[in-house]
Amino acid sequence: MMEIYNDWILVSSVGLMFSFLFIFEPYGWVMERVLPFKPFNCVLCLSFWCSLLLYAYLGVNPLYAIYTSFIAELSYRKLVNE
């Protein structure tokens, strides 16, 4: 049971990390000048693909990448709108 809790804490924290990455000004500069294409300019895409690779490497269920991307997208929208 503790492993499930650890996985969900990891999923939530990685999702929040990606949402905060997109409001971080230096990443915005890099995204506009160097990486102006998908998946680097979309919160949902970048968080999905990067967390999929991260979870596969760590041995966590890769399907959690879907939840991570939704958490990242929704928290990013909440951060931008307020």
C-alpha cells in the first residue's frame, strides 16, 4: 500500500514540476528561440513524454504518465489564470 502512495506522490510532484517549468522565464526564452516545436512548447505533450521516459527508467508504471500530464496541464492553467 505504501508503494502506491509513493507512486502517486511522485506522479503529483512531477506534474507540478512541469507546470512550474512553463512559467519559469528562462525556459520560456529557450522555448521561443531554440525549441519552438512540439513537444517542447506544450505542457501536456512535454510532461507526458518526459515522464513516460522517467517512469520507464525508474520502474514505475508508465501509464502514470497520463495522470502526470493531466496534473501538469490543469495546474498550469490554474497558475496562468490567477
